Amino acid sequence: MKIKNLKYGEGALYAAASATGTVTVEALRGKAGTIRIASEYPNLAESFAINTRLRHFSVFPLWGGAEVYPPESADLALVGTAEEFPYHGLAPISRVLSVSAFLIANRDSWKDKELSQMVAPIEPALLPEKAERKPEGKRRQRTKTPYPAPEADKDVVRLALPDGHQQAHTRRLLDKAGIRLDDYPSEKGNRRPRADLEGVTVKVIRPQDMPLQVANDNFDLAITGRDWLTEHLCQFPSSPVKELADLKLGWVKVVAVVSQDRDIADIRDLSESERALPIRVASEYINIADSYARDNRLNRYRLIPTWGASEAFLPEDADLLIENTQTGRTLAQHNLKIIDTLFESTACLIGSTKRVASPAKKERMESIIKTLRRAAEEIS
Amino acid sequence: MRIQRSKGTRDLSPQDMASFRLIESAFSNCCLKWGYQEVRTPTLEYLHLFTATGTLTPSMLAKVYSFLDWDGWSGERVVLRPDGTIPISRLYIDSMAERKLAKLFYVANVFMFEATGKKTRERWQCGAELIGAKPPLADIELVMLALEVLRELKIEGIELRLSHAGLIKALLARLELSAEEQIGMFDRILDGDLKALEKLKLKRPELEKTIDSLLELKGKPSGFSQELKELFAEDLPECKPYIDNCTRIAEFLEAMGCNYQIDIASGRGFEYYTGVIFQIFKGEEKIGGGGRYDALIPLMGGKDVPASGFALYLERLMALIKPEELAKPQSPRILIRAEAARAREGFDIAKRLHKAGYRAECYLGAQKDADFDWTVDIKSQSPKFILTNQAKKQRVAAESADELLALLEG
């Protein structure tokens, strides 16, 4: 339950489209094909689509970077921002939700436990004055480009590169391959760096989101981790995404972890443990965790999706953790032990099993695959 | 660890299923007599069938069971069928579009989340859809069919409540609302929110009399039609065709001796209705409903074809019927007890008895004689068969299967 509006971190969630077109709610409602909505808030995106009475829509759940998707990779993005529009080339078409930081509590705890002392320090008096609500960004005069969004050039290769901590070794690989790239990693958060490769466009997105995007033909090639490819294939076994090259960088292993205090040596001990309660399995890789629990016949289990810092869930809030690790040191520091290794993961180049229609594009793709594969060999 | 039933679901016991089958068979027999054909659509459908304006209201959509299938990487969600009519329309467009008239019926489960878990989230419906026929005859046929089923089931004291989606929409069109507001208001009225209509009065005071009269009609018995006609001819002349339509149906129902009332707010989440809407009540409990949905099939990409239909709620009917009054007399039930050495013969006798129309089963160590009309003991020595009538305490002997059957017949 919501306890208190903390009155900071205020912003809003908007449904936004590329500022180069004239997308309106009306136009979307009348659109014949599927409307693609990219968002880190897939449930809010679905609810927005239903309440707006969009006829045929698909929601792409994302881990981040929704603003870079329209217009090529999605028709709409549900983006949260306190900034003014145009925001990363997007124009708002509907305000979906106002947001600010909230103090939340478990309903039962709030009722049964004396929490007022804990909450007292967060009284409004101690808070900075409520920030002035920013005036809503003026709607920019939009040029009259008719909907739908521009079609991609069929010969152009669309390459996705990872953001976050995978950027350093991706950059090293590109350097080795002799591919020059402006502003990557970008200090300003630029997600569209320019490459010196002819007929190639580059976008920087979350590695977690890449397999789904490649499956939906929004990108032709992407550099991600085998862990995220496996996660995608666990959820969608017949997906057309495949690994094209092992880039051999960023090695981690994906492991099953329990608390050192539990008398558990391997996964069988856990599946046979006579517990009255379901086994709680926490992971960022929710589909890998699900498949692992199923394959190991954990009798009755519950999945707890996490967004990082999963180590902290054990032992109170989870029994088993599926996590990646390099050395296992962090896990050991948290009093955790590895009971199983599921697989090893390195960076890899992924693409679709679908046939590439354009010969020019096919040739470009093959050249990139070959160059990156060679660079990876040389580095390793 | 206790094994639990999933929240909001129910099991149907043998007694429940007996009631279920009685209703299903009464429904199916009536439909077949009226020339309807049975169909069955899949439990899973694409979500987008149900999301467009003119299908289900957003409040209903917020309760559907939707998920990504194992090949749902495109984000295309599937749902556990939340409604019977929309899948039938999809089926018609898919494979029957060349038919001028499609009279279809189904018995199917529909799924809708219910937060308390006290009511069931999986419900069964007996539905009939009449595609390709215009009002009012088609609507009247459907009402007659529904009432015939209820008569077959010996459920008495049925009351019909009539409304008209066209009337509500015409009223809203007068209010100069945006298309979006109109849909929102229509949904609210369909969801039974009469306050929405009250608010309209404030916006358009000149319509106050009409709206008041419309609201007052609730619960008003037969004979309303003239009153309604006069009222609307004055204030809302564009409603004339709807009123005529309503009146014709009402006149028919009156002539047929049906008990009906007008209740304008009676759509309950089904945005697809365009014409007459009828609900079937037994006391205060709604046991079924239906109406005309002429715009649905064209909206879903089919040709412009009129359609209407209804559904009866099977679980509600189960609580109302008396199975013992409805069950057809059954053939005698026979228990066969064979000595170990003659077990095979026991099964042969069962086969012959089944062929002759009896209910017969072999003894498995737990059946009680009292539950059977006859018992047959198969022995190694003469007499080979001993036939005992449980009620009459009669015992007769036979030497062959033929003789045994003759004795039973005799």
C-alpha cells in the first residue's frame, strides 16, 4: 500500500512517438496493422493500449532505453521522464501516469506492527519543500509526415550494440576489428553513434532486450551475452534468434546458489527437502530459472523476478538464486555457495534464422560477422 | 502440504455433472429442433479479438487471462476465452462467411478474473448465435428458444428485461460528447451505472423529461410501448426505428404471454450490442442474456451481416433445476459377480447385457448390492447363473447367458 508521497523524483510517464511524424491517438486507433509499443513498463503499456482502445497491438517489454526505439523499432514508447519534450526526438501523444517517489509498505505489516517511529523521520517537515511542478513541455509543432513511420531501407544492416558495462569490451572488439565508431561509449547517453561502415546503422540498447528485438526483425545483428540469448530461448523455444559468433569476451558462468547456512550440497537436496512452503527461486533470468526448476523437478516453486542485487534475497526472501558470476567472490562475501553451474556465457553476436532478402545486405552482414569473429579470435 | 484447488475454480462432482448434462442435453435438443448446429471454438484466442472498441468494455478487459505463448516473441498475447460470442463471430468470418444464414450453438467455458476468489473464475455457458437474420424476427426466435430451454428444464417464474443499445447510443449522440466520451458513457451505462445518465440531465436540461421517463421505465411491466413511442417521437425522433424495433418485440412477447420489463441499463460489459438487449431473470438472479450485435462481424473484418445471440449461464441453472424431475428413466443396473475361475465370463456377460441396453458392471470388491437392481452370480457348478432382484428379494437360476437375458426381459 502507498503510505506517503515523498514529493521528489517527480515526473510523468508518457506514450510518445517519433517527433518527425504526426501520430495521434485517433490515427493509432484507426491503424490497420499491429501497433508496436516498447516499454520498461509492459503492464502499464498494455493497460494504456486497452484503455485507448487500440485494436491490434504488441508490447515489447524492455530493460531500458525505450526512447531509442521509435520510429524504426517501435511505433510508440512508454517513457518516464521529468524532462521536456522533444525528448530524444520523441513527442508525447498521451500522458499515461504522473509519478513521484512513494513510501510503500506491506498492508499487513502496516496494520499489525508499530511502524510510526520508523516513518517519523520521513515526515513532510523534514523534507525539502515540494518542488514546483514543472510546466508541461509545450507540444512542438510537428511536421506533417503522414503515419505510418518511415520504412527502413532494405539494404541497410541494423546493428545493436550494448549499453552498460559491456560497452568497454565491445569497444575493444570493434577497435580490433577496425570498425570506427563515434561516441561509443557515449558520455552524453547518445544511443545512435555513427559507424564508418557503409550501409550500417547502429543503435545502443540493453543487451537484455536484444534477442527479442532481433526475433521481431527490428535489428539484423546484435552483440549481447549468451546468458540473455538463453533466457530468450527459454521463454520462446522456437524463436528465430541464433548465435552467429562467439565473441569470447566478458566471460561469466550462470550458477545456482544457496545460503551457506543451509545443509544443501546439490540441487537434489533442495528438490527433496521436505518443506511445507514452496521453494522460492529468485533471478534476473526468470525463464532460465523456471526451466532449471522444472528440469530438476522442484516440486512446488515460486519465481521471484529481480532487477539486480539478487544476492541480498538469500536467505530470508529466497531459497535458491540463479545468478551470473566471474569469480564467485561476491557470492562468498554474501555467505552464499554455488551448488551447480548451468552454463558459461560470453559475449556473442546474434542474428535471425530468417532468410535475408537483399543480396547487398546479406553481403554486408557476412562481412561484419567475419570481421568480428576474426577480431574475437585475435583478442582471445 | 495440502494439495489445493486453484483459487476461484470449482470441481464438478458426479451429481453436479448429472445436472450439467441434463441442462446441456435440454439445450442441445432445443437448438437442434430449431435448426441450430453445434460448434466448438478453441479455449485460446488472440487478445486482439477482444480489445477493439465495440467488443468488450475496458473494465472487462482488465479481468481477462492473457499471456504470451511459447512462441509469443512478437508480443502478441493470447487469452483464455472471456466470452462466447466473439469467438463464434471469428469462426463465422474464418470459415462460414459464404453462408447467408448461420444458426450456431455451443456449450463452452469462459474465463474471467474475479478478485475475491469466492465466485468462480471459470464459468460455463450454453450459447446460441443467429448470424445473417434481421430484427425483430431473429431476436424473437432467440427469446423463444431460450424460453423453450427453460421450460424443458422446468424452471418457472422467468422474467425478461429489455433494453436497446441503439436507444442509449442515440441519447448519447445528442449530448455533443467526443467519440471517446460517448464510448466511455456507453460503457458506464452498460455496466449498470445509472448515475451516468443522471449526470447527462445536467448537461442537457431539455432532455430531462426523456431521460427521467427512460429511467422510470425500469421495472414497468407490459404495455409500455405506446408511452415510449410518444415520448421519443417528440424529443428524439431519430430513435423511432429503435422504438419500433423494441415495440415489435414487446408486442410479440406480450402475445406469447411472456413476462417482461424494461431496464435500460442492462448490457453488462458487452460493448458489442447494437440493438435490443435482453436479460433473463429468475427472481433477482440473472440466468442468461443476449442481444443484437450487428456491427461486430464487420468490425472484426467480416462482411456487413446482422447477428444476434444469447447465452444461458449453466452454473446458475444447475442450482435451479431438480434433476430427479428431469432425468429420463434409466435401464436396470446389474452387478456381475463371477468366481475367480470364471472372471472372463463375467466380462462376456457384461458385454451382452450392455448390448441389450442394461447398465452392467463386474464386481471389483467394493460395490454394494443395494445400489443395484439385479445381481448376477456366476458359478462353476450348476446352476451357472443366479439372478437376484434386490428389491423384490427374488432369486432365479439360469444355465446359459441366453436364458439369463430371457429371465431379465421376462
